[in-house]
Amino acid sequence: MSTAKKEYKRVTVKTLVDMKANNEKISMLTAYDYTMATIVDGAGVDVILVGDSASNVMAGHETTLPITLDQMIYHASSVIRAVKRALVVVDLPFGTYQSDPKEALRSAIRIMKESGGHAVKLEGGKEVKESIKRIINAGIPVMGHLGLMPQSIYKFGTYTVRAKEEFEAEKLKSDAIMLERAGCFAIVLEKIPATLAKEVAESVSIPVIGIGAGNGVDGQVLVLHDMIGMTHEFNPRFLRRYMNLYDDMTSAISQYVDDVKSVDFPSEKEQY
């Protein structure tokens, strides 16, 4: 497997297809605001996902369902203003594409026009095929999402691994091929067996990005706040914490409080 890394001044949907062809893994992280997006983009991440996970990590909701289209556009606009290199993909939130392909197109157009995002992502297979085709036919790039689909959590009833049973695995493989044929430029596979994810990645020519789907896919995505340890109660097997900012920030803020209370801050050098 090649580990060569080509420098891309600007990542596009074509870039990702080329990366897969060249056996170069794709890095993807979430971001929801200008400051974080500046850091993520500057660090060289290939794809920034403005995820509907903002509903959880930014707004404190239990699921991704409550976040609105207006709120997604707000977060995406903040990210776009920061990004110079990465491809920015924006989630279509729950309720904006499932029932009506025309509504799906209107939602995608609003995201592209009002936020400046580069592509949209939506969850589902054949059930949302017509919405995907309608959006792509309008010239808007679409990233698919299969496996565990957080917007359908009340249907699943659990966040456990998906597609362990043969019937669901076969449907997932069929849906992945359908997404490619419909024109999607990439697919996210969430929380499925690694062997199945590898099989799917080898069955399509478009990039497959995994989260909890093993290393046989074309790239990886994590929620930024989980990866840098700002959240601390969410500990799935697939998550690697590269920092422990929850403890570090708590310690720093506690020290600030102590310094203010003891009149240690500000010092003579920190005043005019």
C-alpha cells in the first residue's frame, strides 16, 4: 500500500477520486465554526464535514434530529470563511430530503447558495435515490452515508454495529453500488464490520470513508470534539483521542478562577 502524499492546493471531488486511484488515504474531520475550521484546514485535513453532529456537540441535543436547515447553513457559512484548502461537505439535516425530491433539491440549493459549501451529504440508500439524482442533476456533488445512520436512530433503536446480519449486509452492498451509479462522489460507512467495509470499498470506484469501519476503506472521519478530547463521556471502540482537552481546559479555567479570586491576575505587566 502506497503512503505517498501529493500536495493539493485545493481539494475537490475529483481530487478524492484521484486519491483513491493512487492508494492515498483521505483524512476527514468535522468542524462547525470559524476558529476550529481554521485550525483543521491549516493542519492539512482533506475534507471538512459540517456534520449534523453539531446538534449533539454544539447544541447539546441527544440526537442529530433537532438541528434545522437554517442552523446547518449558519455553521457551514462559518466554516467556509475559514477554509483555504479542504473540501467542505455539509450534512442535509433530518426532514429536508427524505419525503420529496423537490424539497431535497431546494434544501441542497439553499446550502450551496447561502453557505458556499462545496457538496452535501445525506443518509440512506435506495429509499432516497430520487432525491440524490435530483440534487446531482442540478450540479451539486453528493456524498452518501450508509451503515449506522444517526438520523434513523429511532428506527434502529440503538447505536450498535450495523449490517452484521447477511440480509442487511447484502442491502448495504447493493445500496453502495446504487449510490455510485446515481452519481455520488463518495460514501461514508459508519459502524459496520471491517470485512464488509473493505468489500464495499473494493466494489466501487468512488472513495469510501469509514467511521468505525476498519482500515480497509479509503479514508477515515471522526468528530473533531471527540478526537481532541473535548468530549469525555463518549468512548466507542473506534475513537482514538489524540488529546485530552476536557481535562486540560478544566484545569486551565480553574486556575484562572483561582488567579482572579486571589488577585494574582492581572499582574502589573498585564495592565495599562
